[in-house]
Amino acid sequence: MKRKPSPKKTTEPDNNPDPNLLTFGGHLEVLRRMLFRIIAVVMVLAIAVFCFKDKTFELLLAPSQWDFLTYRYIEAFLHKLGSNFTFNQFHINLIATELSSQFMTHISTALYLGLLGASPYILVELFRFITPALYENEKKYSVQVAATMYLLFIVGVLMSYFILFPISFRFLGTYSVSGMVESNITLKSYISTFTTLTLVMGLVFQLPVIAFFLGKLEVITSEMLANYRKYAFLVIMLVAAIITPPDLMTLVLVTIPLYLLYEVSILVLKRMEKRNPNHPL
């Protein structure tokens, strides 16, 4: 009776994929679900903002009033110093020149505020998406960086709302070349300037975070930034002139905090370099 030949042993490697690893299609599916959740949250918040129309526009239009909170605090501070300074009252008409402008402005404003309100959730979702690709120490730093980015963004938005936009609106809205010319500002122009300035200020306040990443990539050092202070100040003034309305006071009010953020960036890099004394640059 002939014996059956034994099967040949194979030396092929085990190609069974790790069940915890996602394929390219799997990553796209996770990304799709994440974007769907983000859009859903933004839309829910936007609808809520849209429904509370009176309260929303009371908040947005408050900086256009002569007795805005910022003016009252400035007057109270000067009065404590012994000054009798008070801001002159003013009134600027806001008008709508197109049939659908108020409705479309209402929709766009609701979407913008919904996106702004959902920004913490968006950061959480982005962090959850990139977390599997990070090491444990990187996860710790990523949480700190994300929190810092959001905090700086909110500070920039609040600075725009309480300081930059009210002062810019007061100066530009009341400026007149002749008593024969009356200023009537469109609602679309008001909201567009408001949202653009708040968004830009929130973004430019990310300067220390950008410096941190560039320092990690060994592109810049604290010594380099310190040596180029004079040139940086000129660049900051140029950027401030581009992102702000064309008036000198707003330019100064933007330039000062941006330059302070530049100095904060130097301190951030110095602290990072102390932790890594073998920095090659």
C-alpha cells in the first residue's frame, strides 16, 4: 500500500492583517462619519441661533451703539483717575438695500455662529481622528496644543468684539468729509466686517502655536526671533494694516497684541529649548 505523499511545508509569511489596523477605505469611512457628525452639530447650533433671532442680533449689533460696554468701562476707569472724559453720543443708521439681504444675512450669520460655537467639538473630533497615529507622549502634547489653540482663538475673537470692532466702527462710521454727507451703513457690510475681523483675529492669535511647531521642526529658534525683532515689528504692522479697517487707531490696537504674541513666541521657544538642550540649531 503506497503512502500518500505528505504535503509540502510552506515557508510563506503570515499575511493576516492586524484587525486593529484600518485600510484606506476604512480611514475614508471614519473621516466621512466624522465630517457628518461635525456638520450635524454645526447645523443644529446654526438652527438654534437662527431661531433666537432677536437675541442674536442684539448681541451682534451691540458694538454699534454709543453706550456699548467697552465705552462705559473706559469712562469708569478714567473717572477713577480723576478725569471727566465721556464719549460723545452718536447714531449710525444700518440699512438694507436689497430685498433678500436681511434674510440672507440672517442665514449666513447663523451658520457662522454655529461654526464658532461648534469649534470645541470640532477640535475633539479632529483629535479623536488623529489619536490612533500618535505615541503616548504625542497624545499628551496634542491635547495641550489643541486647548491652547482654542483658548488663543477665543481671546482673539473677544478682543475683536469688545475692542477692535467697536472702535473701528465708531471712528469710520462717524467720520465725515462734509456735513452734507450722511453715513448709512448696510447691514451686509456691518456683518461682513464683523465676522471677517473676528475670524482673522482668532487666526492671527495662533502665532505662538505656529512658532512652537516651527521650533519642533527646527526651522526657527528663540535666538533667531530675538535677533529679528525690528524686522518682525515692521512685518506685524504690515499684516495689521492688511487685516484691519483703514484707520490708525485700529492699526495700533492690532499691532500691540500681535507684537506681544511675538514676544510670547520667543518665550515658548526658549522653554522648549531648555527641555531639549541638544537642539541642533
